[in-house]
Amino acid sequence: MQTRNRVLDDMARVASGAMGVASSMREEVEARMRAQFDRLLGDMDLVTRDEFEAMQALAARAREAQEDLAERLAALEARLAALEGAGKAPAKKAPVRKAAAKKAGDDPAA
């Protein structure tokens, strides 16, 4: 019976050794895959989240400023129209170019 225990003990040691090797191989493969992904992402020249959020905030501020300027322009145009209608000679409007109207969309005042 001792021989069987010895054989079983040897098989258990071989199995545990194989599990240890498999575990270390898995860790090595994971490390290499992680390094490969890091290298690939580094080569793609992607922006970081901080850079993206900073540019997003900058775009939001620019959009707000553009909207404020559009409101000021509309107020100035209304004021000019009121002054022209109050007895002063009406000024001729400059013709709107077709290319400028296409860029601005259907509404040339926007």
C-alpha cells in the first residue's frame, strides 16, 4: 500500500507542478498581451480623457460665445432697422452671395 501512496504522491506533485507552470504561463501571456495592447494604443496617437474633456469644454464655451454674438447681431440689426424706419434714408443691403448663403444654411441671418 505504501507503493500506491508513493505513486499517488508523485502524481500529485507532478500535477501541482504542472498547475504552477500553467499559472505562471497564464500570467506571462497576460503581461505580454497587456504590453502589446499598450504599444498598439500608443501607436494610434489617441487623446487622453483629460484632453478630450478640455476640448469639449472649450467647444461649449465657443458655442455659447457664438450664440451671444448672434443675439447681439440680431439686436443691432433690429436697432438699425428701427433707425432706418424713423425717417432716415434707407440704406441698401449688400447682395447675399450664393456661396455664403449655402454655408450658412437656409437662414442667411443665422
